Amino acid sequence: MKRFIFILLGIVTSVLPLIVSIMYNKSLGDIIFITIVTYLVYVLVSMIWTFVYTLVKRKDLPEVENTIISTFYFWFLTLKRKKVYYSDLGYFYVSIRGDYVYVFKQGYFMSHYLFSVWYYGDIELLRLEMKKELDCIYTKELEETRQKKFKKDKLDLWDGYIDIVSKRDDKIKRLLK
């Protein structure tokens, strides 16, 4: 869903200046001028947005050394990404350029670069490398998820009695009925 909203917002912001220009019966020169100015404003807003975004700490994004953020204004740069799934962390997107595979975390308004791995041509090695890197980056989140699952499983096994006397009395009542 995040990917769909990201692409949709990108398409709308790309086509909107053209539609508005055509609706007001502008000449071809005016349409081109308005479109270029609008895209330059998008780039400026995107740069400011990215700067503010990196200053504000996001809880759902890990700390990574080299941060690259792509806003939805540049949606066309993200079209060739492949969706990959990690059972504990959800979906990620990968982009293959040359011998490297770049891994991204998709948000509603931005795509956040996490890391890259060398692709040797072996899918199993690629999967192991990606899993190792994701485990390293998301150590805290994985531990919290596993702790929550462990606590939930323990709670599900509990019979609901607080003390032995009430448990024994309930068993006796069931036997007498």
C-alpha cells in the first residue's frame, strides 16, 4: 500500500502542472515554462523536505551510515525495484545496478536507502547477505518483536488461575457436576 501511494502521489504531482496549464488554455511556451518552474519548485521542496526529514529522528527507520532518501517527486527513478519479503520485518525493495543490489525501505512519501550488497550471481548468497545486513540494522526491532511473541505465547499457555486453591476448587466443582 505504501508503494502504491508513493507512485500515485508521484504521478499526480508530475501530471498536475500539465493539466492545470491545459485547462487554462495556455500556449505551448507557457505550458513548458509552467511545467519546468513547477518541477524546479518540486526539487527545491524535495531538498528542504529531505533535509528536515533527516534532522527529525524517525522511529521506524534504522540508523544507517549513508542515507539516501528519494521523495515521491522522483517516483520514476523507483519503478524498476523488486519487492522482497523478510518474515520478521516486512517488505523491502531492491534495485540492481551493475554488480550491486541496493536495498530500500518504502514509506508513503519517501523511499529510504538502507544498504547495498555485492551480487555474485548466486541468489542464495544474496539472500544470506541481505538477511545478515537487515538483522544487523534492525537488531533492536527484531529483539522487541521476538520478546512480544514470546510473552504472547507464554500468556496463551496460562490457564488463567492466579493461585492453586482456586484452580483446585474449580476442578472439584467440574468433577461434581
